[in-house]
Amino acid sequence: MTTEATLPATSVSPTARQLWTRSRGIVLALALLLAAAVTIAVIRSDARHGNLDPRSADPLGSRAVAELLADRGVSTRVVTTLDEARTAAGPDTTLLVALPDLLTHRQQTRLHSATAASGGRTVLIAPGGASVGRLAPDVTADPATSTDSTLDPDCDLPAAQRAGAADTGGIRYTTLHPDADACYPSQRLATLLRIPATRGGDTVVLGAPDILHNDRLDEQGNASLALQLLGSRPHLVWYLPSLSDSSAATEDERSFFDLLPAGWKWGTLQLFIAAALAALWRARRLGPLVPEKLPVAIRASETVEGRARLYRKANARDRAAAALRSTTRTRLAPLVGVPVAQAHAPEALLPALSAHLHSDGQTLPTLLFGPPPRDDAALISLADQLDALEREVRRP
């Protein structure tokens, strides 16, 4: 029966407490990041639940305006696909696009081609600079948004004059269309535009969705403006773009990183930079090397053999020869009356050695201070000659 010997743990083996002390900062940072991400996701999901949905009674929903329109004989139908929205466009229909920025470039172009000559009204809710140029080609979005939420109409559009002040402050727009109505200006840029189209239709671009929200409908002239913009036709088609729409799949597939919000990308980059700085900071605290006693005794011959193998593996014959010659000079100097401090000076060691040798000593400079050997055989020969020299000097 055999038993395995258990080696004692060395002093360099980290304990569980040391590992926890080193890693607890990183673990805590990751836990805080995960908690913050979950909290933000929960808050944003609650805040945007039912956003601009005419079936939702949430504060950001639009059920109230849909019911007011129903009392006035305007029917409201919710669609979630591009094909349904294109089919519903007509002279007796108002098509409301709730979230136009969610549409792909191809979807925006196809939707505009269907509504441009339909004779109906198209209402775009807060389209950004990337989408408004395709859905309303004559309109450009200004990068700076309005600083005021409630604005006065200041235009000749009858619906705006009857509604008065409303919460339209948001994205600001400019247009080159000569017959466009520019209303609710903020610093001379409109937050509501009506652009006439062919066959009696038009396109309304609204800079903010506030007048459609349940919690803002009873403020200012929001209800009046919303009812007039959406109730000019007997039918209202409320288009809520969906990411599951098959028409969105015709676009080139985007990678996982394209789907990440820009804030998460910058946050990840900052996290990597912080980790690199922390690694540099910790590396500067390593300090000098500390010698420690080995747990077992190693024979000198094994150490010499191990170092020799390292020299051979690296083809370091020059270093091996230099070590042999230096050690030999150090041992020979006291034997011939030369101080150890001058053992490596040829002008001090060579004359003293020649005086103790029976030979002429012409090979001593090459043997003790010569060039490195060319191959392993020359290195072995050098070692044998150095041993022979030391034995001759020690001979009485």
C-alpha cells in the first residue's frame, strides 16, 4: 500500500482571504454596474410602457385622445406593420406615425412613396434628423431642441390659432416649401409644420408628443390641437412601428454592437480604461524581490546541472565560457599572490601565473581571457584546460 506525500503550502501560495482582498474591489464594481443596469432597465421599461399607444391608459399612453376622437365620430385603428400602414393611406384617412425613428431607411422611403399622393394627412410625431428627410423631404431637423415646452402658435394655421398655446416644444424644424405653415416657433424655428401635398393631402410634423399623452392632454390647448390635427378625416390609422415587422428584415442585418445604445458603448470603454489604470496602479505596488528559504534542500550538483542545461538550450556558450574563466581566475589569484580584486586584470594575473608554471605560459592569455568557443566541443575543451591549469598551479 502506497501513500502520496502531501507537500506543504509555500509562503507564496495565496490564501482564500488574500484572494478575496485582492478581488473584492472588482467584484463590488461589477455588482454595482449590474445593479445599475437592472435599475435603469426597470425604470425605463416602466416609463415607456404603452408610450403613444391609443389603447393604453398609462400617463404616456394616448387612450384619452382616442376616446375624444371616437365621441366626434372618428374611428381609430392601430396597425403595427408597414404593409398595413401603406394600405390604409387614403384621402379619408389620417395616418399617424408614432415612432418614425424606429423605421429603417427602406421602410421610411416606402412609407413616403405611399402617402405622398394619397390625398390624406400624415402626422409624424417627433421625427429626428435621420428620418424626417425621408418621410418629409422638404423638412430639416435642427440639432438643438427647444428649451421651452409651452409655446404660442404665431402662425396662420386655423387649428393652431383656435388651440392657442400648446406643449409642442421639442425638436425644431425648418422647411423650404413656400406654402408650408410654420407654427409654435422657438427661437424662430418651428416645432410644428404643415406641408401641403398633391390631391389635397398634407404632412404634419410635430416636434414633441406631449399633446397626445394622457397626463398632458388637459393642459394648455393640447386637447384642442390634438383633436384638430387628428380629426380632419373620418378615419385615423395609428401606426406603431414594431421591431418584429417582416419589412424591417429586408435591411442589411446589423451586428450586436450596432444594436447597443451609444451610452453603453462609451460606458464599456470607460470600464476597460479604468481596469487598465487599476492594473497599472496595482503593478507599481509589487516592490522588490524577497528571498525565501526553499521548502526542500537541493544538492549543488543539481543546481549546476540545471543551469548548464539552460545555457545549452539557449546556446549561451559565451556566458558559460565567461562563467568558467571568471571562477577559475578568482580561485587562481590567491594561489599566486594576487588580490582577488585584481583577479580579472590581465596585467596583474598573467605575470604571476607565468612565474608559478613550469611551461612558457604563452597560452594563458587565450585560455583565461580569450574569445568564446565556437561550438560545444570547444567549450568542453576549454573546461578541461581550465581544470588542468588549476591543478598545475596547486601542485607543490
